[in-house]
Amino acid sequence: MKKKFTLVIFTLLTICTLRVKAQEEKKSSFSVGADLFSNYIWRGTKFGTGPAFQPSVKFNSGILTIGVWGSFDAAGYTEVDPYFSFAFSNGFSFGMTDYYYPSLGGSFTADSANAYEVNAGFTKGGLSLSANYILNKAALPASSGNDMYFQAGYAFTGFNISLGAGDGWHTSDSEFNVCHVGIGTGKTIKISDSFSIPVTGQVIVNPEKNLLYLVVGITL
């Protein structure tokens, strides 16, 4: 599985490189980003301890995006997730993500330390829908394989809402249940005429685990 995933990434990178060379008049689409959050909450579950620094590097070439996203905190939690996705003008998208956790001690070349997830989505206006499916059983990310997660969201003027449900590693008993209910908002804080900081805030409830989270983040 690992070799297959690596081969797919290598092939897509090669295609992107050839496309860039063939269109030299266009600007490079490489980009770097970073966020800082008070907590790392993913699909209703908290990962790590305390504030999380979440950098990302990606390359976009038309409909295709290839990147690596990560999350790190002072307590030693580490997550590094390579991914690729295709997004089309009609709002549909699909892709694949490799969830890898170096802080748990597993080698990146070992399938047991990686959970491979295929995903599909649709966006139109403020509406967003996503469906996700884990392909393999992974010991370190605690995936039993065949894990599913579905989420729907809507962005209104000034705030957004989201609702997610899943099974497997998303719930305490692995049974399908609602595990994420969120409401969020954001604003941009102006520091000077040439510098501002986007700030987001979200209240998240996990009904299945009976947990409540408050998350605030900034984009650096």
C-alpha cells in the first residue's frame, strides 16, 4: 500500500512538472502556509496537548493539488499528512490522504503506521459536503480499516455551521454516530496598513463522547 501511494504521488508530481515546463509563461503555484490553534480538534476528537502549530506546503496545477500538512505541539505530538486532490469547476472533488504519526514511533515506510483515506466532496455557494473512507487497518493511527466519516457544512454571512458523523476511529465504540457539531466565525485583525492577521473561533461539541471544545486560531 505504501509503495502504491508513493508511486501515485511521484507520477502526479511528474505530470505537474511537465505541465509547468510546457507553460513557462505561468507563475509557479507552490505555496506555504501556517496556522496556530489553541487546540487541535479533528472530527470531534482532540489530538495532542495544548496549542498546535500546523504548517503546510502544497503545489497546485489547475484541478490538481499535491501537498503535505502537519500538526506539532510542545508536548511532542507530531502528525505529517501527505495528500493529493482533484477539484473541478462543477464543485466536485476527490483525493487521497495518508495520515502518518511520527510521534507514535512508527516508520513512514510501514503500512501499519499509515492510514490511507480516500475522500470525495462537493461545494456550491456556502454548502460543503464530504465523504471519507479509510482503506487499511493501521495500528499506530488506531484505524480498524473501513472507517467512514461524512460531514456537511454551510457558511452563512458572518458564521458557519458543520455536522459530522462516522465510525471506526472516530467514535469510542467504533459504531457509527454523530461525533462533530460545530459553529464558527472569523475576522481579520488589522495590525497596520500592510499587515493583518486572520483569526477564527469555533465551538465544537462531540455528542458521542459528551465533550465540548473551544478552539481559537490565527493564520500566520
